[in-house]
Amino acid sequence: MIRYAKAGDHDAIADVLTAAFGRTDEAALVARLRADEDVLFELVAEEEGQVAGHILFSRLWADRFELYGALAPLAVHPSRHRQGLGSKLVRSGLECAREFGCFGLLVLGDPAYYGRFGFSAAAAGEVIAPYRGLAAFQALALEDNAFNGAVSVAYPDAFGGAPSEPL
């Protein structure tokens, strides 16, 4: 079952993030995004009462009036890898982002994986952001014209500088 995350899920989410990435950096990122109130929404995949996956969307600041968001991070517990749970979280997240009124989304991740959902480097071509130029930097227009023409975005402080690897 995919559902919105609750405060009571935070410890389980941190455990999934740490297990999935083999480090605590992503759990710390999520905690800081929450503390700074930069989270648009979070979803969890719950199986048998346990959190098995998580996805977070944070707000971006753009030089346009529309709402833009960033997908990061996405994590699935290693015991559930390659079973479609991550894809279910992404699809549900994209649906929720549309309901939240997001005009466009950005992600820093594997182009082969996120390309399946419509993200592309070409769509991010005119986006001015700290991650511009990285092969993993991709965009998805949720509304027509979301990435037509140059758009400048700023990420929440929790993201810091441009990372050396995808989140």
C-alpha cells in the first residue's frame, strides 16, 4: 500500500534510507528538509505494517509563479529491490505532484531509471540550477510549457552544493 508518510513513520523511513543507500546522508537530508519545512509531501510503501519504501518531493524556488518540485530521495529496502516497489512509489508520487499543482519536477538520478517515467536531460536543458550539466540532472513537465524557455531554480538549503553522485 502506498500512502502519505506520517510523523510516526520517520524512524522507519530513516532505517529504509540507511539500508538502501548504505549510509546516513539521505536520512539526514530528509530530516533537514522536514526541519526546514521544505517538504511538499512524502509517500511510503507499507507492507505488512512495515515501511518498505519511501519517496520525498521538496519545493524549489523558481523565477516563475508556478510551483516546481524536486524528487529526492527515493529508497526501497534492499530486501524489496527489483520487485517494482520503487516504480510504484514514483508513479504515485507523480500523480500526487500533479494534485499538489506542481508545474514541473526535477530529479538527479539514473537516466535509464527515471527516463521510464518521462524525465529527460533534454527537458532540463534550459533549467538554470546548481546541478545543470550533470548527466543525472533531468526534468519532467507536468504541465505544458513547464520547461519552455529558461527557468532558474534554487534548491532548499538541505541539498547544499552540487553532489558528486545522484541521490
